[in-house]
Amino acid sequence: MKTFKIVQKEVKVIEQHVCDICGSDMIPDRYNSFDASEITIEAKIGSVVPGGDLREKFSIDCCSDCFQYQVVPLIENKFKIRFKENSMDLES
Ligand SMILES: [Zn+2]
């Protein structure tokens, strides 16, 4: 037999998430928008050993507008490369 009790627990939620480039609020209004943009600019450099993770993490928080109109053109122009663009429908 299982018995249940109701407990309250603290949950950590994002209070504020701003773009490091333009300072805009990046928390989408899920009730008024279907925006599901996800941008991750991150690197983990180093080694993982049995005793622990020795990697150094580098990251910035970036909104979709800054990624599309600032970061992508900057990297493409600097390194003469093109980002791959794929519909998420085709990847599933
Ligand atoms: Zn931005």
C-alpha cells in the first residue's frame, strides 16, 4: 500500500534572463507567444577525469535577434563560413 502526503518544496525558476549583447529580456511570454527560440553559445574546454570535471566553461546569453543579426554575420564575415540552417521538422 502506498500513502501520500503533500509537501511543499522550493523550486528555482529563472527570474530574469537578459541578452548579454543588447540587454533585452529573453524570457518569452509563453501564454501569448509560440516563440520557442533556443540559443546556446557555449564552450567547455579541458578534461574530465575520474575525480572531476576540470573543464573551463565559456558562455554568453544571447537573444535570437542578436544571434541572427549580430553574431551570425560577424562570424560568417570574419571566418568566411556559413552557418548551416535546417528546419527542425526535417531533423526529427
Ligand atoms: Zn540581444
